[in-house]
Amino acid sequence: MANTFKLKTKAGVTTLATVYTVPSSTTAIVLGCIIGNTTANSVNCTVTVSSDTSDTETNADVEVLTTTPIPGNSSLELLSGNKIVLQTTDLFKVFGSGAVDVCLSIMEIT
């Protein structure tokens, strides 16, 4: 099994946007996530993990972060010291009530 570290980014998120989809035959570990507010005003941010696997224990959409304010021109580090395991076809999504940039560090196991 190969381990590949990757960086996924998405700029100017203002609607619910998929930042990362786990490829087929892959398990992914989310190692970190930084969300930057690129506006001068406070914005609210929601992070959702969507799972559509056949495993009934994990087949749900969950909000990892719910309507959390990020002050203007600042950033929020999500998962500080924690990790999220994602399975094939799982999605990592972000919503910003104003423009936010997302930086997602992952490790793919193939």
C-alpha cells in the first residue's frame, strides 16, 4: 500500500463546495484544515463530511464545524492534533457565508 501526502485547496468559497472527494480504492486521512476569511468582516463557516458508503454506520452527512464565526482577515485551524478517516467516495465540504479559502492536508492510502 502506498501513502501519498497531498494538499487540496479551494479559494473564494461562498456556497457549500466540495473541497475533496476520496478516489476509488483509496482511504484518506485528513491531517489538517485551515480556513481563511478573505474579507474584512466576520463570516460563518460550516464544514461537512458526507459519506455514501454501503457501510450503514458511516453512511451519513455530519457537520464537523457548524456556523462557526471567523473574524475578518483571519483564519481558523480545524482538527488541531486530530484526524478524520475518509473512505472511497466520501466528501469533505465547506460553506462560507462570505469568501473563505480552504487548505486541506491529506494522506491517501492506495
